[in-house]
Amino acid sequence: MAVHSNILRDTAHQGDALPTRDMRRHRRIPLSLAGRFMRADRNEFNCQLKNISVGGALVTTPHAPEIGERVVAYFDHLGGIEGVVTRQTADGFAFAFKVTEYKREKLAAQIMWLINRGDYPEEAGRLHERVGTRGRRTTLKVDDVIIDVELLDLSASGASIGTPARPPIGSFVIAGKTRAIVRRHHEHGIGLQFLTLLPPEALRDSFP
């Protein structure tokens, strides 16, 4: 079953790595990814991601840094994440992220994409009912380029866009006024998942 973004921001008391306040705000998701981390002295070591939320992560490594030490970790598909070590474990350490809100939103989308990949084969499963909008136009911003595209269908969680452009799967774009992640390529364009669920009034504002 696909996982919504709010699973990453609920009030469940989970999360090995976070301070008390963050443990109440962010739910930890099991996710195994290879990575490396750099300690404050700039030495680098291999590690393995064990679980993650938008607020912190738990990793395994025989080279655990000190509590309170600032680290920068690099994981496959997630890139670099800066944080502060909150505790050591028997086989690694936990750290709380020190990132901007924009980076946190991107991270939430990346985590969703990674844990939902198996739920989205060639004809991607859909979390919400789609409404056909073929013939309507909107814009798609890829990096710093804005292009005119066709809005094929739309739902609270995503959209299908008609365009010859093929941004890489997992990349971030802005459709209309809404930030989204590219989930798939199809015959007529691309399928997008919004970073947040949009209620009907927000859909009207984002795609008039």
C-alpha cells in the first residue's frame, strides 16, 4: 500500500534518533540505503541507513561519532543531509537533521518515492481518484525553464502531464503553482506526485 506524506509527519512516538520534541512530531520509516558520512574532522566512513523520517535517521556503522558532533551523510537516492548526532547505538548512531524547510519537503518526497516504488509499476497505482482534464493547459517548471503543457488528469495527490519533456524520475518540478516529484514517464508525458495533498480549493487555485 502506498504511503502518504502525512505518515512522515504524524504524532506517533517513534524515532530512535530525535530529541523528545521531534520524536513526537515525526514518524520513522524503515529504509535501507547504502551511504557514507563525514565527521567533523572531515574523515569519511561507510554506513547503512536503517530508518529515517523528515527529522532524523538511524544508521549502522562501526565508526560511530560522538554525541553532539556535526556530521554530513550521503545516501543513495537522497544525496547529502547535514545533522547532529543525538545518540550512539550498539552498531551505529542516530542523528537529527539540520536542514531548511525546503530541503525537508524535498526529503519527504524522496522518502515517499523510495518506499512506494514497488506500488507503482508501468501503469502507476493511484492514491486518489483522478479527474480527466484533457485539453486544459498549465505550466511546468523544470529547473529554471518554464514550459507550456497539457493537464491530462488531476487529483488531490498528483497529476498526469502531456509533454515531450522527460525530467528524470525522482526529480522535482513545479506544475502550475504546485511543487511535485516526477513519479513515472508514460506515452504522452509524465506522472507527478504532489509534495502535499491538495484540497479542492487548493486545486482550483493551483490549476485554474
